[in-house]
Amino acid sequence: MAPKVLISDALSPAAVQIFKDRGVEVDFQPNLGKDKDKLAEIIGHYDGLAIRSATKVTPKILQNAKKLKVIGRAGIGVDNVDIPAATAKGIIVMNTPFGNSITTAEHAITLMLALAREIPAADQSTQAGKWEKNRFMGVEITGKTLGVIGAGNIGSIVIDRALGLRMRVIAYDPFLSPERAVELGVEKVELEELLKRADFITLHTPLTEKTKNILDAKALAMTKKGVRIINCARGGLVDEAALRATLDSGHVAGAAFDVFSTEPANENPLFGQPNVICTPHLGAATSEAQENVALQVADQMSDYLLRGAISNAVNFPSITAEEAPRLKPFIELAEKLGSFAGQLTEGDLKKIQISYEGHVAQMKTKALTSAAVAGFLRPMLQDVNVVSAPIVAKERGIIVEEVTREAAGDYESLITVTVFTDGVTRNVSGTVFADARPRIVNIKGIRMDAEFGHSMIYITNLDKPGFIGKFSGTMGDAGINIATFHVGREAPGGNAVALIEIDGEMPPKVLEAVRALPQVQSAKPLKF
Ligand SMILES: NC(=O)c1ccc[n+]([C@@H]2O[C@H](COP(=O)([O-])OP(=O)(O)OC[C@H]3O[C@@H](n4cnc5c(N)ncnc54)[C@H](O)[C@@H]3O)[C@@H](O)[C@H]2O)c1
Ligand SMILES: O=C(O)[C@H](O)COP(=O)(O)O
């Protein structure tokens, strides 16, 4: 059955066409995102949700999203999605990190120029028939200093355009390397210096604990008199009430805001000021940018739903469409090895170690580790998948360790899952041969070669004559068909293991009879 996607925001209709062309069923309800209750009511029917910033993906909505596998943000900011809650539910959250950057940078430059020449007020006055030629005295921007807070994708484009306008540009960004600053042609400075030197300040950081109110009353007091401030990034970066006070006092000459601490912003301390320009979160609103992000998000979501390829996910490593088919059997192997270890684990778990040897060590091991951990946890917790597994493990204090060794041993690729509990260390290894079927090749250091079956019995026994005959007899008496039988041993007469696939379930009474066989040390039914 074709996967089904809901578009709950005003995405470009280009997205609808892409979904349809790719074979994804699509429901386009551009205003639904604003109706939380309705969204919560219907979200359960969809495999994918495509949004912009108007849809708030809250824990309540996620609670009802029983089938949801992916949330695609046609844009950059994912602060309207509860990412920890989505991750805990195993839902991939992806965005389109570059599709609207140029457009947003252009909006910031537009607002800066409009502020410098008071364009909106001059327009209003002129159209009111006032011809106030002497009222509007602007400032030239050539040679002025622009302070850029946040020199990422958008900040870098703003820097480039501002240099083209012959401004001096200084930037504050703790993650900007000196080499990148040189490449951008910008002077990297500390925040305090930026505040003291800039004639214009433009913000381009996400809203985080560290950036919230980065321009508060104290920071604003450090700015140069006559500074003009532009915010096209996120509401909450500037303390709006404090800014209003500095505008009122005349210290700040003007402000241009596209984003507000509460949106939609029906009222705000900045509204109504003569030297303030406001736009309703229009940074990304050009037909070019909207088409870019809509096409990209529809493609990314379709790739994931149809082919398992992951790009631009904020909560999972990327897997290309080319990698996905190669990775798939190894994901299955890692998950099954994890499941094998999880079904056998009793006692207090300390650590899981997943080691990769040979060719598999060069693959996306982070994704494979998540799969192994998901397989391990699933016997204990039903609702866990490769996306949610790492945080579920972390919440439970389980240490997950990853080891890679690119040199191949006996196998071209080998994955080993080792579980450390109080006093017991148990390991199981597997590989994938050319037939792409995962198999177990080593249990506790004992070699074997067994494919995973749906219903299996794992037996530890002593390598003594009669075990196979007695076991087969017990199963035959109970009318249970043995599908495959694999054995391995440490040494003749020593510890041995058997993995037997049976058709159907193992009744508890028959399991008791198997456990009572003289050679058997333990017997455990397993499900894969
Ligand atoms: N107005 C709009 O419509 C619109 C459109 C697109 C993006 N945005 C917003 O613009 C912002 C920037 O987007 P981007 O694509 O450039 O993001 P980005 O991740 O590429 O860049 C953000 C930069 O901020 C820097 N940063 C992080 N913490 C910082 C701190 N404490 N101080 C200074 N710098 C810090 C990072 O190092 C990074 O370089 C985001 O919040 C995004 O949501 C708004
Ligand atoms: O983060 C973004 O991409 C911008 O804030 C754009 O938001 P929008 O898609 O709601 O216009």
C-alpha cells in the first residue's frame, strides 16, 4: 500500500506533484496546522507530515501519530517540532537546510536598506499626499560596520552581500573558525566588541538556551548610539521590551523585525514605533525559495518512505538512496544480533558493545548501532525503533559502545554484539554473504553458520552422543517440525550450542521436556 502524507501548512503545490509522481498518496490541507485539535484527530492516518512553521508538532499530536514515520520541514527552523518526543517515538525529523537561505539573507539586506532610508514611512507619507522631502534623512551604508551575530548558512550570505555593498563586516559566532572567517572576508570578534562597534546589527542564529535574549537590556546598553537592529532569524533572540525602551530613549535609531517572540504577532512592544519596520515572518517568502523547499522536502520524504534513504534528518545520520540497499541487510543483521542478545539477557545490564570488522566498518555504523540497540531493547520494550533506540538506552543508563576495525578477519564483514551484565559477558557475531541474508557465525566464541528463522530454540549443551536424536524425538513426539538444525562446539566433548528453527510455537510443556534432556544445560525459545 502506498504511504500517505499530510501537508498541513502552506507549502508550494509543487510538493503535491512530487509526492504524486513518486507514488505517495498526499492530502494537501494548507490551513490545518493552525487547528491543533483537528490535526491531533486525523494524524493517526498518515505515514508522513510535511510542514512549515505554522504547524506545532506537540507531544499531544505525536501521541496520536500511531503510523507516523517522518516529519518534513519545508524550511530551516525545526523549533516548532518537539524533537525529543518525535525521536522517542521513532519518527525521523528532516528539514531543508539551504533551500531558503539566499531568500532570507536577501530579506535581511532589504530590511537593512529600508531601515537606513526609512522606506516604509516615506512611502506611507508620500502616498498620503504629504511630500515630506525634509522629514526623511537617511544614512549611507557604504563604509558602515555591520555586526553579524551567527555566521552560518544565512549569516554567510548576508556577509557576502554586505561586503558587495562596501560595508565593513564583523561577526560573532563561537563556532566560526578563523580559517572560515578569512574565507568569508569577515573579522571575527567577541560579542561585546561587536556591540560596541556595529552601526547595524543583524541576527542569524537559531533560538537556543544560549542565544535567547542574546540582545537583552545589558547588551543593548553596550551598543553604539544610533545603531539599527535587524532580526530575520527567530523571535526571542532580542528582548523586545528592552529594545522598545532603547528605541524610546533614542539610543537605538531603528529596528526591523521579521520574527517575534510570539507568533502570529497580533501585538508586540515594537509595534507602532516610527522607526520600526515589521514583516510577518516573510524571510523565506519568495516563490523561488518556497518551490525549492517544497520540492526538496517532498523528495526527501518520498525517498525515506519508499526507499529508506535519509537526508537532512536532525535526529538520525544520513543514508543516501545508493547506500540504503547496501546497508539494509546489515541493518537487519545488527537488529537481529541485538535481538538475539536481548532475548538471552537476564540480570543487570551494564553495557552493550557493537563492533564492526572489515568492510562493514566503513558503512554508516551509527545507523547500524542504533539498529542493534533497537533489536536488543525490543524484547523488553515494544515501542522502540532505530530512531528512538539511542535515547531510550540513554534514559535507562545503558552504555552503548561502538568499536570499528577496518581490517577484515575471517569474514569480509563481521558485526559482533557483546552484552555486559553483572558478572556475565555474552557475545554473538554475524555476517551477510552475497545472498544478502544475515546469519549468525559465532556464539560465545563457538563457530556456526545459521540463518535467522522466525521461531527458534537456542540450546546450550554438552557435546555428548545422543543429544540430537533425543531432541528430535521429543519434537517429533510433540508433532513439531524442525526446519533447520545448526550445531557448534568449543572442542569434542566440551561446551556446545545448537540453534534450531521450528515451524510454529514451542509449547511450554515441550520446552520443559527439552530442558530435562540429560545433555541440555539451557534451552530458550527465540523470536525474530
Ligand atoms: N525569517 C525567516 O523566515 C527565516 C528563514 C530561514 C531561516 N530562519 C532562521 O534563521 C536562523 C539561521 O539559519 P541558518 O540556516 O543560517 O542556520 P545555521 O545553522 O546555518 O547557522 C546558525 C549559526 O549560528 C551560530 N550560533 C549558534 N549559537 C550561537 C551563539 N550562541 N552565538 C553566536 N552564534 C551562534 C552557529 O555557529 C551557526 O553558524 C535560524 O534560526 C533559522 O530558523 C528564518
Ligand atoms: O526556519 C525557516 O525556514 C523560516 O523561519 C521560514 O519559515 P516559514 O516556512 O514558516 O516561512
